[in-house]
Amino acid sequence: EQEKHIFLEKVTLLQDQALKQAEEKVASLEKPVFWEISPRVRELQKTLTNLWYFPYKDTAIFGTKTQNALLEYQLAKDIIESNAELGAGTFWPQTRAQFVKDLSDIYLQSILREKNLVSDYETFILWNTPVPTDAAIEKVSLKEISQKI
């Protein structure tokens, strides 16, 4: 139990580190807009690729492919309900907030691998997490599952 407590404290610090890294990344993307051509659009595209939503070569052009990738992401994450909604296909605050959450999860996994803590994380965190109900399972997408593997 003591070992678990120490590990949980360590994970809390690593989660804070991952969250800060994700917040910095999202802040660096600023607010790219449709048809913009810039390095921050390229970074947005690379980030969408890391989140499994942009399977193309990054071009630095915020065109239809980038907008559609954002739409797919927003729909999958329940940020919007349709592509006709306000903010659909744009990098607006709700999307930015979800990016931070998802990137911090990815960064945490990377830090855990780097520090050889994956096994401890699985033992103390994943195996001690309650099993979700059927209703919760229905909301999980295949992309979310594949990101956690």
C-alpha cells in the first residue's frame, strides 16, 4: 500500500508535467483559421496526426482536409453534434481544451515509457480502475481505445 501511495504521488507530478507540456503545445498553435498558410497550421496538422485524425502529409495550409479532420475530431469528442454548429471545423476554445486533455494523456504515456514506469502504472492505476458500465462503453470510440493501447 505504501508503494502504491508513493507511485501515485509520482504519477501526480508526471501528470502535472504532461499537462503543462500539452498546454504549451496548444498555446503555441494560437488560433489558425481557414485558408491560413503558416507554421502553426503545420503544427496543428501534426498534432491532429498524433491524435489519429489527420492521415495526410502536413502542408501548413488550413484547407478542407484540415477542417474536415477538426470536424471529425470535434464530432468524435462530442464537442459538436453536427458540422452546421457554431465552431464546427474551427480551432475554438472547446476544441483547444479537448486537445489539452488528449495531448496530456499522450504525453503522460510517453513520459511513463521514457521512465520505464508503464508496468507500475498498469499495476497501480489501470488495474485498480473500476470497470465502466455498458453505457460508458458505448461512448468509447475505436480511436480512443487504440490511443490507450
